[in-house]
Amino acid sequence: MRVARGLALRWMAGAGATLGEAVVDDAFARDDVLVRVRVAGICRTDLFVAEGLLEARDGVVLGHELCGVVEAVGRDVDDLALGVRVTAHPYVRCGGCVACEADRPGACERRQQLGVHRDGAFATWVKLPRSALHILPMHLDERAGAFVEPVAAALGVLDAPIDRSSRGAVWGTHRVARLMASVLAASGFDRVELVDAASPRVAPSTFDFIVEATPTEEAMKDMLSAVRPLGCIVLKSRPPKAIALDFARAVEREVTLRAVRYGSFEDAIALLARGALATDELFGSVHPLARFADAFAEARAEERKIFLAPEGT
Ligand SMILES: [Zn+2]
Ligand SMILES: [Zn+2]
């Protein structure tokens, strides 16, 4: 068995995020694909794991937002040429549950999350099943390739019962909130505004729908007032701790609360490929993997997306 070695950023209990070795062998499952990582984005999930706020497998390689190149494939993979660029769905599906049958791996209860349960993208290589991969156009900027996952997450909002002509808000003004507003605008919603969750100043019953981007009890209370009766609040965040909800208020106004996770990865790729999102404003710097500590510090402070490049830029 041949073994190749490279760099990997691992989460080690007690030591936090630590630079280690990526070791890949050529023992492929039939549907495995070996991807050489070109660029990987740092997500809040990675920061939560690195800070010990989110439980992860000890020794797991962090990272789930990637743009890479197919380097080797298992026997059953016949639709991916070597050298093709790919990105990944961060949830590797079980393939047999209700969510997987509905092609919604985001809601699979037996999913293996990249960078949490199974080795992720902050490494020279990552091995993934074919079903988790999406092909990227060759002309797409590598950072945009690694940004497909956040865009697909924002596109999840379109699964909620909301109307393009109705008046909407995204509750928050941070990076993810702004991304959701841009994705909605690029998808034909032209009456959506950003609301500063810290000081909302919104009259009651102003909006037909609100996309939650600030998961706090205070914000939930404000949103239940700002949405009109029979309106919709789209729940989008996954706060590490539970927050309270004013049931009576929601019931009295017959508000629809709809939780969404991921939209279509193909649609996300198409949006990025046609330049529909102002990525210049969204993308920050790219760091080599060895400088992960600086990159993580920047990702905590910076509003733009920070990237790691395992092989340098
Ligand atoms: Zn992410
Ligand atoms: Zn499943």
C-alpha cells in the first residue's frame, strides 16, 4: 500500500488546533475520491471547534469549505476525470434515511460532518465519497470554489414559503447576514433589507418575512413583533446553546417558523460562476496552512472570509 504525506490542521483535545501530518493511503473504497485541496475557507464552525465550543472527534482534521482537484478515484467512480476541480457538501450522508432519500443530506441524522466527525479540508488531501462532491467550472476563482458551501447555506432560505415580491428583512448586519441578503437579491428578491439586531427600530408588523441571522432571545422577541400576522420567520442559525421562544406571541399571530439548512449546491455554483455576488467585498486574505494561528485570529476579527491554502498560493 502506498502512503503519501502532507500537512493537516487537527483538533486535539487539550491542545486545540495543531498542525500535524496528513497521511493518505491508496486503500480506496469503491466510491472514494482523493482530492488535493487548493483553498479552504475558515468558517465559524471551525472557530467553534478550535475553541472547544463544539464537540468534535479527537484528532479530526478541521475545515469543510474547499476547492480542490481530483487526484485519484475508487473503482466505481466513472464520472470524474483526474484534474477536475470540485467542492464538497460538508455532510457526508448515510444514504438510507428519510432526509437522504429526499436528497437533503443537511438533515441526515446519521451524517458525518466534515471537519467535525471525519477528516476535513485543512490538509494537503481529503478523501471523500463521490456523493459528497460537486464539480466546479474550471474558470471559477478558487476562493469562489471554496465559498460554494456558505452560498448554498444561504440559498436554503429559498425553501421557506416566502415570496419574491413581498417585503422582507435579514435580522443582522454581519457577514453571514449580508451574504444572505445578496443571495436573496441575486435570486430576484428586491424588497429585502438588513436590520441591525442590536437596535432594530422597526414598527410592529412591518415585514412579510424575516430571515433570522441573530440567534438570541432578544432578537427572537423583536422578530416576532416585526413580522406581520401570518408572516414567516426563517430560522437559519445553529447557536451552540438553546434560546427561548415566546410561543404565545408566535401562536397569536399565526406566524410560520421554518427552519432551513442547505439549498442547492448546483445553484450556488451557478450564482458564483455568473458573478452574481460581489465576492470582492466578501473575500479576505489567503494564508498558508502553517500560519493557521494568524489566519484564525483574522477570521475571528475580520468581516470577510479568510482562507487557508495547504500548498501555498
Ligand atoms: Zn461553513
Ligand atoms: Zn441519511
